[in-house]
Amino acid sequence: MDFHFEIVQDYMPFFLKGMALTVGVSLAGVLIGLLLGLLIALGKMSSNQWVRLPFNIYINVFRGTPLLVQLLIIHFGIVPLFMAQSNPVVSLVIGLSLNSAAYIAEIFRAGIQSIDKGQMEAARSLGMTRVQAMKLVILPQAVKRVIPPLGNEFIVLLKESSLGSVLAAPELMYWGQAAAGQYIRVWEPYLTVALIYLVLTLSLTYLMNYIERRMKTDDLR
């Protein structure tokens, strides 16, 4: 098998541009997902079953259906209701955000419920309201426990952003397909794209491991 490095060289500026967009949409998706996920987690933990119901439905729908289907519905069905012309990058960010929010909600819920119930009772006995106790006592501890799974969710989202190529969002996989179509070659563009994804995910893995070690060190002080 001959490997044509000139194909990689010609498309490297596009691969780098696509990599930047991949990181950008993934970061936007996980940040928006964090905010939505926390609200959904708190809603799902409500003592009122009618309050819990829409949050349970949301989580079940987005976790129980393929992300690709969600992206297609958002891009061709929902975004056109608010924009004259669908923007694939906007659709991709919305899809990744809504999808990740469902998973992040369960991560937050598990983290919050892992905190001993006695701490909430102790905070309430000191005169705090339930909201104050959640904000000042429970959530700071829960956040430390959910950082590792949140890091994993970011890595998963980074790889799932490749589905944006179906919407013609110019992320990394899109340019890999463009190179393959132009040169009628699959090895060079797809191996390059795979290598870039590997570098990104390994870098994020090492970063999350470093943050986790630092947090353990701080807890021991």
C-alpha cells in the first residue's frame, strides 16, 4: 500500500481548521450541557412527581434515541423555524448541547445523591434553607466527585461531533470526507483524521487525570 503524503500536506490547513471547529463545538456543547444538565438533575430530584415527569421524559428521549437522528431533526425540522436558513454549525452545537445535557444530568444526580444525607440535615439545622444548603454545602462536594465522568463526557462529545459532517458542518471529519472524495483515496485522509482525534482525546485524558490528581492532593492537605 502506497501512502501519498502530499494529500495530507495539501489538506493539512483544512484539517487544522476543522480540528479547531471540532474542539470549539464540543466545548460549547459541554458547557451549555453543564448548565442544562444541572437544572435537569435538580428537577429530576424534586419530591413532586409532576415536576419530575418532564425531566424524566427529556432524559429518556435524548438518551434513548441516536444522536444522528436528533441532529437531523434539529437541523432540518427545528432550526428552520427560527432561522431563514439552517446553519450546520448552530445545529451541531444545539444537538450536542441537548444530548450531553441528558447524560450530564444523570452524572450530577449521582454526584449529589452520593453526598451523605446527614450533611443536608446538618445544614438545615444551622438555619440554612434547602437552596442555601444545596448551593453552599452539597454542590461544592458533588462537583469534585463528578469531574472525572464529566471529563469522559467531554471526550465522548469530541468524537460524536464527527456526526456534524452529515450536516455539512466543516469540522474535522467533514474535511476528511472532502479529501477522500477529491483524491478518491481513503487511507491518507481518514488515517490523518483518526490520528488527530487520537491526539485530542489522549491530551484530554491526560489533562483530566492531572486535574483529578491535583484535587486528591488538595483534599489531603
